[in-house]
Amino acid sequence: MKKKVYGMELILDLEGCRPEMISSKKKIEEFVNKLCRLIKMQKYGKPFIERFGFGKGYTAGYSLVQLIETSSIVAHFSELWNKAFINIFSCKLFDEKKAKDFTIKFFGAKKVKNRLLIR
């Protein structure tokens, strides 16, 4: 019996990101718009991008939620640690290598941990 695939989730933990990229609402919106075009995902509405989490230094920063027709793209940015934590989940298959390479380059990450889940 073949296993049915519902979707895939790319999980990226980026370190050493360029501070001016992860601390700019405009740049984060640019990122999600370009990523959606690159991996051929149809955005559902505008992205939700808010800066909060000031109770602890490492949690202060922007968070992003972009609904897509096939699920969502979610990201959290730590300005203190220059890190980005990004999840791309979709029931439509996408090129995870393109998504990973683009994200690393866009944020100027020095190091990345990634996982791909088939769900």
C-alpha cells in the first residue's frame, strides 16, 4: 500500500543573519513576496508582520505569518541573536532547495540548520 503524502514542511534555523534584514518590516515583506513567487505559492491575503516580544531580549523582534492557498509561511526573528526561524508548510509540493538557498542568501545567514518533513 502506498503512503499518501499530504504535504511538506521546510524548517530553517538561520544564524548570523544581517541585522538590517531581520529588523525591517519592509525587508521581511519583500522576502515573503519573493519567496512565494519563487516557489510558486499563491498568497492568501496580506502578510501579518509585527514586532513584539520585548519581555526578554532574545524574543524581541518581528514575526511573520503569510497564509498561502495551500497552507502557510511562518517566521520569527531574534534581533539580539541575529537568528531567523522559518517554516514553510504546503500541501502543494515545492522545490525545497530553491526555498532554502534563497532564504539563506536573502538574510545573509552564515549558518543554517534545516529539516524537511513529509507529512
